[in-house]
Amino acid sequence: MIKLEKVTVKFSKGFLKKGENIYALHDISTEINSSTIVIGESGAGKTTLARVLLGLQKISEGKYFYNDINVWRNKRKALKIIRREIQYVAQDPYASFNPNKTIGESLGYVVKKYYGRKNYKEKVIKLLESVGLTENEYYKYPHQMSGGQLQRANIARSLIPNPKILIADEPTSMLDASYRVSIINLLSDLVKKGLEVIIITHDLAIARYFANQIGGAKSLILYKGRLVEEGNFENILKNPLHPYTQFLINSIIDIRGETKEIKLNDDNVPPPINGCPFYPYCSFRREICKESFPTMKEIDNHKVACYNY
């Protein structure tokens, strides 16, 4: 359904540093044909990847295919399809709604755009009920609802065009712990009904819960714009191969409050431009690691970009 070939997104550092670029994504090649979890810390390129998939961010290099259509070569045709078939759930539900309009008015505007004015109120109420809300929420303003309720309404709005793919960008990070599980359960239910969901998160606990709920999911591990590991989430969790993935998983505090020993280099080595971005911190680094980024290799049913394999 989605295929990326050496996709790069870069931004200029500014007029005074002409010729110098910041890479938000660097040579990303992967395929997404089912529900997927995109994992990485802040600055990994997760949201930029989402914007690329939504057709909101033009790529600097490479190719983006959606249903075998080269998106930026057939921009007019492809974006018209993507706008309807791929929808987005933003991180902050409070910033996603006009505070001067009721939830019914906000969702009603979208329903009328796609389906006309006839019986639009009934359609909105039915949609709210499908995500666990009631008719009462139709008349409420955003400030009268909890974060969890607003995120449900946010998801309901994204379902109006009847999309095939839903991209949820950190959908629980702005919510209290009591609401997080319910939102992941809702997204899991949508997967079971046939919708493909791409969850973007830095939280491995959320990722694991979602993967367990839907019976397994593909995972992409991003670090500073590079795809360093990909494969089934449980396989990666049990046998992380890339040093960054190992660091990420070993950083989890277990139920007893204990952590595993994490060995990182702490010398002030600048990150290489063309090499592995984890080079300054890696305990297994080699000279070649700072000269070029390794190609993906398939090991133990998942792929890793590391010269140690």
C-alpha cells in the first residue's frame, strides 16, 4: 500500500549557512502494508514521516508510492486520493478543535463537506457513539470535555471520510494515564474492523500494548532521521539488534523499579554527516561507522542497519 524508496527530507540551516542542511529523514526505504508502530525519541523524524505519508511534506530526494502511484510524479491524482484515504490524529486534542464551536459543529462541518447537509446531525451523533461518546458531547464545547473525550472526538472526525489508513501521532502523550489505555483500545478496535493504523510513539509500553491488542504489528525504529531497525515488534523487543534499539529497550524501568546496565560512550565526538547518527554514543562503533551508513540486513526475521552484523 505504501512504499518508500530512499526518501530524504532536508531543510536548509538558513541564509548565513547556505549549503548546509538538516536532515529530518535520510534515505528511508520501507513498505507499510499493515498496522505499524513508528518508534523513536524526539527529533527522530517520526512526525516528518507522518507528514510525508499524508502528502503534506514534499520529499527532497527519493520516491513515495501509494497504491503503486508515484505521489510526487502524479501529484494532482495521488494527493486527491491520499486526502481521503489517509487521515491524521494529532497529538494535542485541545489544539485540534475551535474553542468557540461545539463538538457537533466541528464534526458537522466535515460531514457536510463530504456527504452534504441532509441528516448530518444524526450522522455526527452516530459517529460519536461509534467511538464511545454520547449525544450529550454533540452540544459541548471543547473546554467542557476531558482530554480522553476530546481525543475520541478527534478520532471520530478523522473517520468521517472513511479512510483506509489512520496515522495517530503520539495519541496518548497529552492524556492522563487513566485515559491512555482506553484510546489504545479504541484504535485497536478500529484495526479489528479493517482499518490500518500507524501509531507514532516514543513510549514502548504503549507500543507493546497496542501490538498485543491487535495480535502483532510491524515496527520501525527511527533515530535522528535514519531507519535503524524494522520488523515484528515482539521480535525486536525480544532480540534488539541495533545498539540504539538495545539502549531504548534497556532504558525501560521494570515493575520493581530496576533498570539494566546501559553502557554508552560519553566522549564529545560529533555525529557524522554520512555515517550512523548513533556513532558518538555506540560502544561497538568502528571507523567505517562514521564514514557511511550501513545497508539493511535481514537477521532473525527482522532488518537492521549496523556494521556489527
